[in-house]
Amino acid sequence: MTVFRISPAVADAFPDTLIALVTAAGLRGHEPWPDTTTAVEDLEQQLAYGTWQPADETDPRIEAWHTAYRSFGTNPRRIRPSVDALGRRLAKKGALPRINPAVDSYNAVSVRHGLPAGAFDLDHVSGDVEIRHADGTETFTPLGEADTVENPRPGEIIYADTTGVLTRHWNHRDSHRTRVTEDSNHVAFILETLHGARDGALLKIAADELQSLLIPHAARTAVHCLSPAQPLATV
């Protein structure tokens, strides 16, 4: 079992934070996921037809993350929140990247609802996971850069386990060590908002949508919530 927690300092700084943890065990990443394929293609078609477009930095959902990034010293136009970067890529290229079914699932849900998303292979997580401010001594190896080692800036918000950083700049980029692949069996997917009072219903819809994409390809799934009022969840 893995415990996810929000540190008291992060809870105090962002008191309306709400995070959905969608967990899946017994994932079967090598089989076809037709519902995910449809979800991704539907978004791309809606964009092409002009009936939908991804949220950009003028949208309150994205603007809130830009403000948060600046508060801990990150320039959000140089190092963008994940949903902002994904939406910009989709708007420019007209297509989402195809990585693997599990990643494609959370990418589609993220960009559809304008909420940052990520995922960790829990079989490669060490100990518990905390959302906290970095002290600058932690190490991080970016996704896709197995030979790179970085240190977060002191005060930057990170996801971290007992070995190192799982995500820098809160949700900008995940680590290589806990990346989700077709072979991942036990995964925690994360969906986030900084305005739970405003966007809590939207977060629930997104979490339910992601869970529905996972259920046909997993032995079991569950949804847990984290907030300053409920800062700990065991998955």
C-alpha cells in the first residue's frame, strides 16, 4: 500500500486544492483499448470541426496554475503546467500524442476537462508519496531522459517519494523511474484542481470518465480524494 499526502505547508498555501487519485490494479496495457481510441479521436475531430478547443491560459482553470507556478518561482510560460502544454500541442498539431493506452486515457481526460493529469507506476514508487515544497537536495530524472539528473529549486512544489522526485513544478513533468508503460500493472492516476469549490464537480466527472476507460482493462479500480481537509489517502 502507498500513502499519498499533502504537506501542511502546501495545504496552507493552496487551501482549495482538490486531487482525485484514480487507481488501477491488474492493468492490461498490451490489449486494444477501443474506448480510449474513440475518446482521443473524438477530441481531435471536434477540434478539426471547430466545435471545441482546449483551454488556454486565459481560461480560469489554466490561469490558476500559472498563478500557482509564479508563487513558487516557476515561469509558467517557459515551464508550463501539463494540461496547458498538452492543450497547446493539440491546438497546434491537431492531434494528441499516442503513447500507450493508459497514458492516452489520462491525456484525453485531462485536455477535455482542462485539468492537469499524471500517473505513477506504483511498483516503482518507494515508500509514501508527498506533495510538498522541495528543499533543493532531491534528485529528479525527467521522463525520457534516463541519464539526466536534476535538482528542483528550493520552494518548488513537487511530488516526492523516499527515493526522489516523481513530478517537478507540481505537475509539469513526471519522472522516468515511475513512468507508465504497457507493462505497468498497478498505477495511480492523478487529476488536480486548485479551486475545489468551483471545479470539484468537474473533477469528479473527469475522475469518473477516466475510471470508466480503465475498468474494462483492469482487475480493479478505485477513486480516492485528497484535499487540505482530507490530506491523506492510502491506495
